[in-house]
Amino acid sequence: MSKYQELANAVIKGDTQQVKQITQQMLDAGEQPLAIINEGLIQGLNEVGIRFKEGEMFVPEMMMAAQAMKGGVELVKPLMAGTDMPTAGTVVIGTVKGDLHDIGKNLVIMMMESSGFNVVDLGVDVPVDKFIQAVKDHKPQVVGMSALLTTTMPVMKEVINALDKENLRSAVKVVIGGAPVSKEYADEIGADGYAGDAVVATEMCKQLLN
Amino acid sequence: MEKFLSNYDEQVTPRLKWVTETQLEQIHYASLEVLERTGIKVQHPQALALLKDAGCMVKDDLARIPGWLVEECLRLAPKRVAVANRLGERVMPLEKNRVYYGTGSDLPFTIDIETKERRTSSKRDVVEAAKVMDFLPNYDFIMSYAIASDTNPAVSDLHQFEAMTANTGKPVIFTAHNAENTEALIEMAAACVGGEDNLRKNPYIILYSEPISPLVHTLDGVGKMFKCFEYDVPVVYTPGVLAGATTPVTKAGCITLMNAEALAGVVMAQLFKKGSPIVIGGGATPMDMRTTTTLYGAPETSMNYAVMTQLAQFYGLPNFTEAGCVNAPVPDVQAGVEAAMSILMTQLEGCNLVHDVGYLEGGKTGYLPFLVICDDIIDMARYTGRGTNTSPEHLAVDCIDQVGPGGNYMGHEHTFKHFRQEIWNPRYFIRYHWEQWEAKDKKLPIDLALEKVKDILEKHQPAALPNGAAEEMQAIIKRRETECAG
Ligand code: B12
């Protein structure tokens, strides 16, 4: 088995200790940092994604794998000065004003981060202007909103309107989700996408940015 | 026979016990340790001040509650909460092992009985659900089932309450957005029984409010609860969790955390006002680790309620759990299994308020005919829970002797006398011989249930509101609407 394969396997197992160990060995042996990330760490996590979709792996295993990958990335990162860290894009995400449900949002964040997105989490109960400010500050490609209450769903429209008003709407893709939200509602308020679970949410964002 | 009845053990009705007294104590002490060591986050300033004054260690919004204070407040909380219906009859005493069933609130989607399509829920769905459950004998209390999405979101809770109380005389468990709306809703409830005094005397409404796991008590959640206690309205203050996400994944860990949260509620309630009627328990659902859905219909959920009900009985406090809520998206075989298993368990345990009956798709979708099916399931569970009578008359030795070897019991008076009590009769489940079933157009239980729903909606007249109450409720909603807009 190649060292890269070994590294990917350690990610799949969710073994942070081992991932760090192998990554360090590879760095010491002079492997390219970017290659370690792309061909080792990300390969492992991609495989986890596939197995999750097929129902062979479960959420906690995926979370451990993502953590293990992070452990490796942290070792490699300082050596990558000059080269850009590969990222799938920046996402600003939050649960809208009046709503405190965050389990779904947190899962979406976890999935997106492990698929290479840089995610800015605004937390729960996020007012319209905080979304707008975050878009200005972080210049994301995607704005994600979560709402689990029928009473808070309209805030998502308010955010879209505010983005319009600030001339920021065309700069971002807006994606939404949460238990009472639907594809129809997304169309109705002029969002770019809706997803019913974290895996689809991540795939959708990748497609939207392609 | 009767004269030999000394030295005799009898279990009149079966009782399910899941864990031992020692295990309950273990969970109790573990919960006390959580409250003392980790503490709770309290976003309600008055509650935080009360906790501090009572001897909790408070730092910022974190309060560590000492065990003795919990024990003290447990002593103050009423062991019995009598709940009335809208007509002032005290029909639902929450005490000991009495079991009452009702549905849950706020389903965002409804399967339309005409089109069979899933669509967004509306106020009309709340009206219809209330009417259907008002008619069905095994629903003891009403929750909104659907959510009134077509009303102004600022006062949709008030619209839901109006829809319920106008269409049922049964006790109502309500949800509300905040303390202000709770007060308006109490005013509406009072209007339906001739004033606040009558409401205090015979409360027919119960608030359902929640802490946020793990260990967070919000401004709204606590505020709504305190508002109710001002009017002696009972409160269910219980967490709804996702084990593996908001609590430990282990069942005992999930129960320990939930129990700590509920006990913190008991403490805040009793510090606010001695004797405040509070109900403990909660929704102990795990998260499905494949799909991330909420597992309402899973065995773990029922197993957790078995322990939590015993815990409530150990404290002598009324409790709130759930059953008859399923993950099946439509009322099919899976739905029946999930509903029946959980309903029977709660019946045998003796949970007081069993809610969420008739939820589909893990608490997101409703379908009225499923409520009818669940009514039959509850009927069957209640029948089962009545147990097996072993009196001499039921042992039937005389009858056996009269019939003798080779005879038959069909024409015997003993059969005639007892068969209605001894053999349960479903109303919607089917027991025909094949040919009989064919002759009845091969209808399935769900078809019969749909017919029943249509029949109820057309014919059933719930107990009328007193004169002027409907108008008064509308005026209160209008007023709140203006206040919220301003
Ligand atoms: C757990 C829960 C709670 C917990 C929340 C804990 C927490 N930290 O989040 C607590 C107990 C605090 C709670 C409180 C309340 N809740 Co609640 N809650 C739920 C429950 C049971 C599960 C939600 C959940 O976390 N699911 C698991 C996650 C993983 O799924 P998910 O959130 O749907 O997320 C997935 C997808 O939707 C999607 N997704 C989510 N967000 C996003 C965002 C983007 C951008 C994308 C692309 C995708 C996406 O991907 C996620 C991962 O796969 C639901 C019922 C249900 N089955 O949904 C009710 C539910 C959402 N709650 C409800 C209600 C009414 C309330 C309360 C008002 C109750 C009350 N009266 O006090 C309060 C409101 C508090 C507030 N102000 O927010 C109603 C909502 C009805 C409505 N439409 O308005 C529901 C539907 C239950 C019901 N039928 O009554 N609740």
C-alpha cells in the first residue's frame, strides 16, 4: 500500500493520531504538502462521503473522519506559504432570526467543511443585518440560511431582499434548508437552491459554483 | 372460592417496570451531579436572580444548582395536577399512573384528504384535526396537530388556539411564541369559560414549553412558563432532544441530561411561585445516524420513556412523553407497527400525558385518517392494559362443568354475559373472512378511517362556545397583531 493510501485509510478510520503520524512521516520524507492534502487526506474523506451515501458509514464516523483530516491539514498548512490552500469556496451560514434550531445547520457546516468549503458560522437567531455584514466582510460565494419554524421562514426572504438592496445579490448564491422549507418555497422567495439534507446541500453548492 | 382469598397475590392490571429503584436513584443522583457540576445557562434575568437568591452559584448566566435545592423544590411541586375540560368538568387528573393520549402540535405539512398530496399546513387543518379528535373517544387532550401557516406569523399561535378551542371541549395543550402571546392566549382561554377565575379554578389549558438541550433555558421558554404560573395554568416544561446530537447517545446519558433539564425547570418554577403546577418528562428521540431524521418511531424512544415515566413516578410528579408518532411518511405497515408498539408501552408504564399521537414522517407531516387508526390502536392498548380478570366467575369452573367434555360454549349464558368485555372489538381494523372482505369492496383500515374523517367533519358538532367568546378571541388576536406590528 502506498503512503497516500495509508493516509487516506487513516482518515476513513477517523484516527486523528495515526493521520498526524503518517502526515509527519510523509513531510519528513519530502512529499509535497499539496499532494498530501489532495491525494491523501481529501481522497480519504471523499471515500467517506461515498460510503456515507451508500449507507455503510454513519454521521459520527463521518465527523471523526473530518476531524482526523483536519489534524493532518494543520500539520501541512504552515508549510504551504505561497501556495493557496485548495478551497471549494466560502460559505456564510446561519439560522435566521427568531429560530434557535441548529442541529441541521451544524451538520451542513460539518459536511461542507469536510468537502473543502471555508465556512463562516453566524450561529442561531441571526438578524438580517448580520447576514449582510458578514457578506460584506467575508465575500462568500454562498449564503446559507436555516429555518425550522414556519414563523421564521419569512426572514429568509428579508435577507434576500436586503442582499438585493445592497447590490450584493448577484455576488452570491443563496441556499436554504430546514424542516418546513421546500423547493417550492425556495423558488418563491428567489433563492438559488434548496436541500433536504447535508449531503445534498454540499453537492448542490458545488454544482452552483461550477 | 372467595373465602380462600387470603395469602393471595393479585395483579389486577399489568404494570411495566423497566429498571429497579436503585437504578432510578442512580439516574437521579447523576442528574443532581450535572446540575451541581456543569450547571445550567439561564437567559431569563428574573429566573437567574431567583436561583442566585436561593443559593445557587451564579457566574454570568450560568447557575450551578445544589442538590438540596432540587430536593426542596421537588417537595413543593404538586404531585397531582387536576386538569378540566372547557366545560369545567375535571376530566384529566394528572396523578399516579393515569394515562391520557393526545396528538402533538405544529406539523408544517399535511397530506390533503381530497388530493392526497402533501402540502403546507393551514389554520383549517388545525380546525379539522381538533374536530376529529374531539369526536374520537381515545383522545383525552388536544394539541394543534397542524400549524396555521396561512396566518400572520406574529400571532399564528393565537390563531391555532382559537381554531382548537372553538372546535373541541377537551383539554388543550398549547404552544406559544413568547410570554406576551401566552398572556393573550390565557385571556382568550378565560373568555371561553366566563372569565379568569373560572380558568384558575378549573384550568383546561396547559402550556408546552421547552428548554434547549444541552442545559439552556431561554428567555422565551422560561418567560412563557412564568406567565402561566401567574394564572395557575399548568406547564409542561420538557426538553425535546436528539440523542447523539444534543444529548449523549447512550440511553442512560440522554435520560440523565433530560432529567437534569426538567429538574432545573421544577426548581425555577417553585422558586417563582410555590406549588406551581409543572409537568416533567420530554421527547427522548435519538437522531438517525444515516439520514439525520428525528427517530420518533424507534424502539430507543419507547425504552427511554419507560425509564422516564418510572422516574416521574419516583418523584411523584406528572409526566409528559410521546407515542403513536412514527417515522413512516405515510400510514402504512411501518406506521402501524411504530405506533402500536409505542402506544402499548406507554399504556403499560402509566405515563400521564402521551402526546404526538398521529405524527408521520418523524414529526413533520400529518394525515387525519391516521389519527383515526391511532384511536383504534389506543383502544386496543387500553383494553390490553385492563389486564386479565381471574375472579371465580372468570375462571368459569362452574361453566366448564356445565358444558362438560365435548360440549360447546357458544350458546352458553356465560359466553353471552361476558363476550363483550372479554373480546375486544376494533372499529377500523378488519377481521373479515376473505369473501366477506371482497363483498365489502376490499376496503382497508385506512379507507375506513378516511370515510370516518369525512363523516366527522360533516356531522360532528363540538360543544359550543359561550356567547361572545368567539368575538372576544378575535378582538384579542387583532389587538396583539397591532401591538406586534407597532
Ligand atoms: C430538536 C428540535 C427542537 C430542539 C432544537 C435543539 C437545537 N439545538 O436545534 C428544541 C427542543 C430546542 C426545539 C424548540 C422548538 N421547536 Co423544535 N423541533 C425539533 C425537531 C424534533 C428536530 C429538528 C432537528 O434538529 N432535526 C435534525 C436535523 C439534522 O434535521 P434538520 O434540522 O431538518 O436539518 C437537515 C435539513 O433540513 C437540512 N438543512 C437544515 N438547515 C439547512 C440549511 C441549509 C442552507 C441547507 C441547504 C440545508 C439545511 O440539512 C440538515 C441535515 O441533514 C423538529 C421536528 C423535526 N422532525 O424536524 C422540531 C420542530 C422543528 N420544532 C418545532 C417547534 C414548534 C418548536 C418550538 C416553537 C416549540 C415550542 N413551542 O417551544 C421551539 C422553538 C424554539 C425556537 N425559538 O427556535 C416544530 C416547527 C413547526 C414549524 N414549522 O413552525 C417542529 C417541526 C416540530 C413540530 N412538529 O412541532 N425544537
